[in-house]
Amino acid sequence: MIQAISRVTLTQSISDQMLKLIKDGAWKPGDKIPSENELASSFSVSRNSIREAVKILNKMNVLTSCPGQGTFLAQDAVSRILSLEVIDIGYKNASVEEIYEIRTLLESQSAYWAALRVTDDDIDELNDLLRLSRDNENRDIAEQNRIHYAFHDAIIRMSKNTLLIHMLSSIKAEIDAHHASFDNLPAADITNLINDQEKVIAAILNKKPEEARLAMISHLERAMRLIK
């Protein structure tokens, strides 16, 4: 049964209840879930709150939103949820440093595999990221952050390892929270981070796995120092 939600951790509370509904079989794999209006009414919250919760489940690959058609439950939604819950147990009460150590381990391996498995489409996407990175080096922090997030998401996806992608998605909220620390960085630090990510991309484009792995480690270690 859907319960009214307090506004303390609204989006997370909604997404947690939706995950429970999915595990309990309220919606079947491939089903179109209720509309934003219907869910907002059931949860006694605004449509914006529902929209944010749905975005979280989209990022977890539990839901798939199709413009003009609606939002659907993934065929393997329940197994994805259970896998992420198992992974998440290990991250509870972890420090910022511990999370970054795990992130460095996983993302550096992502870069290694991306360099081994890079496709022609991947190469086109990485070249576009390089161009955007250079073109926006002197733009506002919000635009630089958007490109930075796109860079990390692309490298992880290009690893072509589903389990690794799931493991990183389980700490995405913590990583995003840490990124807020970059909002007031000096221009020189932003430039160094951009240069770092360009080295990672260059190594992948040149299909040099070990070089890509080391470049990603260097990039994330710099980010950790800046957060501290």
C-alpha cells in the first residue's frame, strides 16, 4: 500500500517506495507504470517530486522513460534492484575517502577496458567530449561540471561491463554530493582537471589501456585532494 510521505527526504522516500512496489510485484516487467499525475496523487506529493524519483530509477536502469509513450518497467528490474541492494550494503557508513578509493579502483578499470573495447561510435563520442571540454574551459562552473559528468559517464559506459556499471551507480548519489565541492574551485584547478580528463580520453583513443588506467587514477586522486 502506498503511504503519504514526509518531506524530509522526499525524492529518496518516493524512489524507495517505488522500488518496494516493484519488488512486491505491483508492476510487472515491461509494464507501463502510472502517469506522473497518478503517482503524485497516490503519494500525496507534487509532480516534480515524482519526476525526480523517476529520474533516479531511470539512472538505475530499473525504469525506462520513452518520450510521448510513458515510463516502463525494465524486464530485469527486480534482479537489478537486488544486485544494487547487495552492493549497497558494503557502502553504508563508508567515509568520503573510502568511497573515493573504491571509485578510483572501479573507474580506472573502466578506463582500461574502454581503451581495449573502444568502438568507432565511442571514438566519435570521445572526440566530441574533447571538443566540448576545450571549447568550454572558460565557461561557467555549471557547464564545466555538466561536461565533466558526461566524461565520467561515457568512460564507465564504454567499459562494456554491466556489473561494474551497476556497482558505480550504487554510489552515484555520494559522488554527486562530493562534486558540489567543486563549485568554488579556482580557475587553475578547473584547468588541471580538464587537462587530466583529456589525457584519459587521449589514451583511450590511442587504445593504450594501462596509460588510460593510470591517467584516470591521477585525475581522481587530484579531485580527492581538491575535495579535502
